[in-house]
Amino acid sequence: PSMHSNGISRGHNGDSRRSSMVDATGRFCSQPTTGSPEILVGLCYDDKHEVVSVCIEKASSLGSDNAHPPDSFIRIIGLDEFSTELSRHKTDTVKHSTQPVYSHHCTMRFSKDKVESSTVRVEVWTVTGILRRKVQIGSISIGFASSTPDANEHWQQMMQGAGITVSKWHAIQSE
């Protein structure tokens, strides 16, 4: 796909998962282009109410396509600058899917003076076997302790977004 100056990749025709899509605010969020696990996260900071809205939209390429598609859920953890847990949320478990859609929305309270030094950690978990064993396959940290430059940029865009939800795909960092 050709890269435009805004860093959004336009996908191949016919492969809807990889084509760009527009979120509710009219912004583009590029679709994943790698075969490795990725997650689409929407972030919005409401400075009047001092909350970060986190939307866990969907994931791609979870588990290998030839095995049984995994059951999975996402854990969302709010952390302060010292990595102390402030809040925790969890999506419903999506069964038998390598492309699960969670459509989960939660809010986390981060005061104006603390939001710059806060982090949202998004953990991807699978549930496997007869014993329903929970295995964390990876995570992404967005914010003060961002795990990637993309995640850091996402947090900055959220801070500058003035109440607009900014959605981005993130590669899940293996545990």
C-alpha cells in the first residue's frame, strides 16, 4: 500500500480489514497490515470531567489461523507515574475468533495534573483448554510509560484532541 504524508496506509481493494476506515469523528484510523496480533484502541480525554475514555474496538490475528481460534478478552488497567494500579476493567470474552470484536467502552479518572504522567495498559488474554486456563499473550502501554513510539504519539494526539476520540491500531508486544 502507498503511504500518504499523514502516515495512513491505504489498503488493497477487496481486503476490507486492511483498508482505511473513518471513525465516528471523521478521522482516519489505518487498519493493520502485519500478520502479527494487533488491537484497535480509541482514546479520548475529557478535561472537564477529568476522565480518559478507553474504547477497545477489536483485535486482529489472535492465535494461529489453522488451530482452533482462541477465546479472548482484554484487560484495561489505569496506572500512575509509579505504575501503581488506579483502576481495572475487563471486556467480555469473545469466543472462537482470531479477529474478535469487543466494542468495550470504559472510563478512567485521571486528574488534569496527573494525566500527563499516567498510563493505560491494555493486556490481551486468551482462555484455552478444558481447564479454561488464562494466558496473557501480550500488551500495549499507552501514555507516560508507552511501550512504543506509536503509543506515545497516540497519547499526545489524545491530549491535543480536545474531547475527540482518536483510534489507532497497536501491535501487541509479546510477554
